[in-house]
Amino acid sequence: MELYIKQKFWSVLENYSIVDEHDTVQFYVKGQLSFLHKRFIVSDAQQVPMFTMVSRISLLFRKYDIQENNGSENSLGDVIGRFREGFHLPFRRRAYLKYFDENGVEHELRVTGSFIGFNWKIKDKSLPKGDRTVATVEKKVFKIADTYRLKIINNSVPAKYLLAIGILIDTMHHQSH
């Protein structure tokens, strides 16, 4: 499965859509700014809110909580995942996403990418070595507005977490430039 995160050429609050390979809208992202936090509300094609990503205050690294929506934008449920940026090694960037599955088991996804932020791999540490890559995110270079392709390789991880990582990679890239 492939999804394309298509930013608008100019948008203050980062409102945009996510389409599939046939250019059919699958998800909407609505950005909101508040006094101390940045929020992204992710909705399905019918614009029903699915989950919200809320930034946490941190001195060194960007951190986001992923919370379930209870039917509306303003009704947030439990935290279902935590995203945090890691140390930047020379020519390599890292991030991590911890989430709980439906059985309450904690999983960690490791996100590694190029320093300029064009190519990323998402790996599940719980899978056997050699089969750990569950998705890739790559920036499309010759586009007027930022466009990222999220290619889901392995369906072992719920798509909403991979989608959240793709959106947050785009956010990290925008904040660092």
C-alpha cells in the first residue's frame, strides 16, 4: 500500500490531505496551534477524527503523544502512542515510536533517515532480523509543494502508527529548515 502526504504550497496551519496511488483522498490532516502545543488531527475520508498528535514540551527533542479521538476533534481519549526524536548522528537522523497493541503489549518502532530528510526506514524491533522494515518514507524531489510517499511493506504494524510517523517526519523536516 502506498500513501502520498501532499502538503499545500502555502498553508499556515498545515491543513492537507493524504491520497493513495490512484489520487483518491484517504485521510485529512488538520493542524492547530495553541499557546504551548501543536496539534494534528487526522481524520478519515469522511472527515471523522481518528487520532490526534499533540506536541509535548521538551528542551532538546521533539515529542508527540498520539491520542485516540472519541468521535470529535475536541474529545481526546487515551494515549495510544508516544513519538520522540532521537540524537542526530553524523549524516543520520533517528526517531522512535512506542505504542501498545490491543493486548496491551508494548512495541517500539525505530525510524532512521538521511540527514537531509529525504529517505526514511521504519523498523519494528520485535520482528526477526532481516524482516524488520515495515515501511519507508521518501520525499518526492521534483514537486512544487512537499510530497512524501509512505510505502507500507509489512502489515504487522497498524497503519495509523505508520501514518503518524509519516506526518511527523514531514513536520520534523519543516521545523528544521
